[in-house]
Amino acid sequence: MRTVAVVAVALGFAGTAFAHHSTTYYSKERKDFVRIEGKVVRWDYRSPHSQIYVEASDKDGKPVVWRFESTPAAWLLREGIRKDSVTVGDQVTVEGFSIPGQPFAWLGKITKADGTRLLPQRSTATPDWWTP
Amino acid sequence: MKHIVAAAIAVALLQAPAAPRLDAQSGAAATAVPNLTGIWHRKGPLDGKPNQPPVPTNRAAGFNEAFDDAFNPTYDCSATPIPGLINDNYDFQITQQADRVIIRYEKMDVVRTIWLEGHGHPTPGNSDYTNQGHSVGRYEGGRLVVETTHFAFDPRGFLANRWIPGSTLKKFTERYWREGDTLKLASVSTDPLSLRQPFNYGFEWTVRKDELTPYDCDPGDSRWGAQWHKSKYPPDK
């Protein structure tokens, strides 16, 4: 009986959204938070996850392409983010929560050069401490 | 030419949405057809009451414990079976026809056909177990009642990406009705192998003005995340 109760609680069923899959591989620690300034080199507006790829420079000045993962196109659209909200070549600042040691992160926010903010809904990968 | 006209009429009859009848509270209430046709956007739990999670049997709880995330069929765009398909955060479209109801889901582009009783539809064969099962419906008291059986086994039996498995004995009953611009659902899932008690799930949707967004699942993208999960089990040697 105890096992059953524990499992039911662990499921955390709240009747709202579920991620496409677990995203526990993204760190929620402050030290793994990243803010990257660079140029959009690819924008995949799709399901199950949209991605934005941003080319920036690493600490040695070498180019590195960051991949930020986000919610499906249907959910982005609800937040007013459309396929044409981002264009390859745009200069952006992107914030997110990385996989430690990898140029991959869960997307928190995109800020375009003109100050426009693109803010996907929070997900299970978004740390509680982070505010846009 | 005669055949073409006849065929066109037959198609039109099949595709015409069933007109709502105004005598829903009369003696004909048992077969009154509510107008459920439309695109529906998530609103909240039925009557504002939070849903409770399914309660697994010990064997289902054991399955959940043992399940390794890389096995998640979702990683390869395999559609989540109902009711997980419904309780995830997506919208859907209902189209009522004379002999069937079609539900098209934004999530994973799933299309369900609910075969209305009394139209001589074929029943599933002994081996016909599928991802979304076989759905039969009827109008009852101004509601659409749908009963679905013949589900193939799936680890996502009752919730999207949660591991209380749905066995081939799973049964899912839905009751849909409309109150103004609100679509309501009361559903119950049973599964003698996986659930200790019936799993009730109720929800409401409101009219959505714009079209559904195609899901168009990308398998490469879908499987990408699996590589970062550490297996619960030691590597094979």
C-alpha cells in the first residue's frame, strides 16, 4: 500500500500540462544558467520541440553554436511566438538552463536586437528561481 | 452520371454535421444530438475540481519503478493513447457526421473515429488491438457517450509520459456535452491489471477561433533528448 501511495504522489498529477518527455538532464542550478549573445543560424519551429541555434564565441574566441530547446510550435503560438518571429541572421540574446559542459540548454527567453522579448511558457525544465 | 450524383449525395449525407435537436429534454432525450462540432481550446478541470491521479495496482507500480526512460515510445513520435492524449496540454477538433464522430487532436496529429451505434459498422477482430483502441459511440441524454476497448499495451496507459501501463483489458468511457460555448467531458478509465480503482478525469474546453497547429512530429528531434538520460541499469558488456 505504501508503494502505491508513493507512486501516486510521485506522479504529481495536477491535470495540466505534461512535457513531451522528461527534461531532467537540463540543470536548474544557477551556475549552469547561460546568457548567450550571437546570431541565429537555425530556427526549427516544430514539434515535439522547437529549437533555436545561436552562433557565439567561446571564452577563447572560437565560434560555438548553442542549441536551445523549447516547447512545441503549438505552445509557442499560444505565447504569440510565430515561425516568423525569428529569422536566420537575427542578432539575439538568449537565456537558458544548460546541460553542464554542453552547448545545449532549455530556452528561457529570447531578446531580439530591437528589444522584442520572446517568452515561451515555463516548463518543468525552468528553475523556480528564474524570472524573465 | 446518375451514379456520380448518388455518390455525391451519399458523401454529403455522411459529411453533414448532425443538426442539434431542440427536443433534448423531451421523450426523445435518449437520442438527442448535442452540437459538439468545433475546435476546442483547453480551459480547466471539470467544474473547477482538480483531477486526482490514477491509483496503480502493485504490479503497475512495479512497472513504473522498473521503466527506463529510453523506452518511452514518445521519443519516436509514437502517439500517446487516450486518455493521456486528452489530458495533455493540446486542443482538438470534433466533427459530427451521420454515422460517426471524428476527433482530430493537435497532439501528434492523431485522428480518432468514433463509430456511432446502429450503422452496421464492423467490429474489431480478435487480433485488432491498436494505439487508440476501437471506439463506439451513441447519443444519450444530450451527451455523446464513447466506449473504447481493444487498446494495444502501452506504458503510457493513462497519462502522457507517466508509466502506469495500459493493458489490453483497458476500457475508456467518455461523456461529452455542451453548455453554451463550453465543451465538457467526464471520463472514466478502468483496467483490472493496472488500476486499483477507476480513474476519473474531467475537463472543460472553450471555443477556439483559429485552426489547430499541425504537430508534424520530427523523429530525429524527438529522440534527441533520450541520449542525455542515464539508464537505471548497468551497461551491457
